Amino acid sequence: MNCMPIYGNICLILQPRINYIEKIMKQTTFKLICLMIALSATMSAQAQDCCKEGNPYKKYTQNLPFKMQEVKAPVIPERQVNLKDFGAVGNGVTLCTDAFTKAIQTLSDQGGGHLIVPSGVWFTGPIILKSNIDLHLEMGAVIQFSPDESLYSIIKTSFEGLDTRRCQSPLSAYGAENISITGQGVIDGNGQFWRPVKKAKVTEAQWKEVLSRPGGLETKPGYWVPDQGYAKAQKNADLNVPKAVSDEEWNAIKRFLRPVMISLVDCKNVLLKDVIFQNSPAWNLHPMLCENIIIDGVLARNPAYAQNGDALDLESCKNALIVNSKFDAGDDGICIKSGKDADGRRRGRPCENVVVDGCTVFAGHGGFVVGSEMSGGVRNILVNHCQFLGTDVGLRFKSTRGRGGIVENIFINDISMTDIKTDAITFNMYYGGKSVAEMLADGDNPDNTTKMPVTEETPIFRHIDIRNIVCSGAGRAMEFNGLPEMPIEDITLKDIHIIAKKDAEFTNYKDVKQENVTITIRP
């Protein structure tokens, strides 16, 4: 930096200081450059480490209150085929079953890949996924399943925790590895043609539409079923599982054997991501006996009046992540199961190592639910950062004598609830197939004083930690209704704030620890 002559002596006086400032600036610039280079190198190293690890789901299995292995998304070969190339027409009328079958078989023969379903309405019968295949629905794609029962074979399976027969599920996989259902599209089960309807749950206009459906009938005032076979089967059933049916009778009651929409049985490395699953004949999503499963960013929904329209039933699965997803159902929202009674105990497969994080349940009998089919046990579950908006119950634990099984090591944290119709938190060991709202409406009052012998059929609920709960509006704050011979045991309730019409009620419990629990009664 040079002084111009015009400044004269002033410049001569300032020149040493100017030289000093220049020196400092050069040193500072050099240090900044070095710092930027070092920072860049650090960021580059971190990026390389991240890419090297390559698993965005690793964070969900770190710092858990139980041991759980890292869960990774399946690796699918890059190969792609387009559904249209196999003769499919997306006009909502043309049956595309053969096209789906041929496309999946072609990919399978080549070692797997992505089946691209483009924009359109793809009307189809059942789809069976195979190993190493991704069913990818592009934006605007709708897979709609035909309600024609003749397309769905009767198979041996499990439903509501019992070994039985049902119609083949619209979309299924059995014993597959590395499978996924992804994309921005919709899978629709056309469930209105399968489900019964209660008049009390629908509007007058909806009820008139239901009555106009061909083949259906009212078995009693205000209760419609799809056909006569359904009515016959229901008379002799354990809830929704028929009893003592001969081989000749199965086809006669086929509509009663309404399937779960997505059935994944004994599969490993499964990803369901971003897709909308809706309008299922029975349960919506039903992974059973699966290992390493990720459900991320999906929306599972059914009409509020959908009988047995559970959004998600995770049954006897191990190492599962349910994250960033939304559920809006006619029955339970996020439900954990492991088989029912003797069938579940004989299977002996608990549902274990499950993380539920960042999920929303809009409607349903329960936001997060365990049971009532829990005979194989439930353990090591974390439910974190969720919100339940308008569900019948917030946190729902249910069972009954005869189940057996142990539910333990359940950790629930940071849950927000609003407009809960009955209990914010409930433990009910007298479940009889009804929602809590139905039990209250019917005035059910089970005998919770008479002890029964403790056997393998006695359910056990213990070691459950519930904290950081806020509920703005509930019918009742909490209900603990355990068995006198097997009280609900070792429950921690900490930092819980509930606004409810009625206070908490506790019966048959042991070692329930409460810290900073406030209940505000607002009738």
C-alpha cells in the first residue's frame, strides 16, 4: 500500500501503522485459508464416513434402552422394467394381473430389480412379490385391487392370531428376502366390497349407498354384511375367524374370509417407503414373522367406519423400524401382536426389537397398541416422538385370560395427544373384542376381584416406562385394570400432564411409580 503525495507528512506518520495492518491482514488471510482447508478436509472425511456407512436408519438403533442390531434397507439390483411393457393398460378397467405376474417373474429370472408402475389406474387381482424386487409406484400411479372374490384363492394362514384359512391377500410375499414397495403412488384394496358396516358409524347418505350394493343384507337392524355366506360364517366364529368349517364350506363363506391387504410372511430385509396404502378388506399392513423391516414415510388409512380396519399390525417380527409415517384407521393405528392363545404360544415368536419414531395417528381405536393377541410375547419396544390426534385411546395395552404371553421392556417417551375420546393411557386385561368406547357405551363391568389360578394362559404385563406425555383432552386420564392373580407390575409414569373429564382409575396393580404426574379435570 503506497501513500499518494497529496497526503504529505500525515501519510509518513501513518505509514508504519499501515504496514503493520497489512502484515496482520496477510497473516489473518493465511490463517483463514488454512482453517477453510482443514474444515473442508474434515467435512470431506465425515462425508466419506457417512457414504461408507451408507445407512440413514442407523441413528434409530443407537442409544436404545435395549440391545438391537442395526437395520438396513434392502439392496435391490439397478435393473428396471416397466409394467406397460408387459401389456398392462392403466385405464382402471382392464385387468392387469397377468402383466404384474409376468413382470415380476421376468425380474426374478434376471436376479431382481425394480418394477416401475407409471401414472394410471392399474386394476388387478393378487400380486405376489419375490426376492430382490422393488415394486415402485411413480407419482400418479394407483394400483387398485379387484373385488372379484374368484380371483383370490383360499390359503392357510393366520388371522387375528389364530391359524386358519383366509382369502389370498391382494399383495403378498412369502419367505422373500430383499423386497420393497416404494414411490409416490397409491395402493387401494377396494375394501368396501368386503367389510361389514354398522349404520351407527356412517352418515345417512353412506348407509343408503351401502344398502344399494348387490348381494348384501342386514343380519340385524343397522348391521350390513356383503352376502349370505358372510352372515352364515359370522354366526359360528371366534370374532372374525370361523369355527368348525368343512372343506366344502370354505368357498360358501369366501366373502367372510376377507384378507389383510398387504401380507408379508417370513420375509427378511423389507422396506415400505412413501406409498399410500388405503381401503383394505381387513387389516391394512400386516408383516408377520418378518426380520429387518423398515416402514418409512407411508400413509396407511381406512375409513373411520371400517370394521377391523387396523392400519398396521406388526406380528411376531424382529428388528423393525416404523418411522416418519402416518396412520388413519377404523381400528387400531400402530399395533404390536404375536399370536393368540394356544396357537400363539405354540408359535412362540415374540414381537421384539421395535422402534416407532416420529409417527402420527389421526384416528383409530388406539394410537399405539399392544395386544390383544400377544401370546408369543412382546418385548424391547421404543415409542418416541409421536402424536395421536383424535384416537379413541392414546396408549392402549389389552389382553385377557387365556392369552398367556409376557409383555415387557416397553419404553414410551415424548408423546403428544389431543381429543382422545376415552382413556389417554389404558391397561385392560379384560378385553372382549370391543373398543373402549363400545365397552363404556355398553356398560361392561367385568369382575376384577375374583382370583383365578395362574397358568400358562395368564398374560403378564411388566417393566413398562412411560414418560414425557402431554394430553390435551381425554375422556378419562388413565385406566389400570389388571388381573387380581397377575397385577400389572413395575410401571413408571414420569412427567405426564393430562387434561381429562375424569381422573385416573387403578385396579390390580403393583409397583406403579409416579413422578411429576398432573391430571387436570375439565368436565
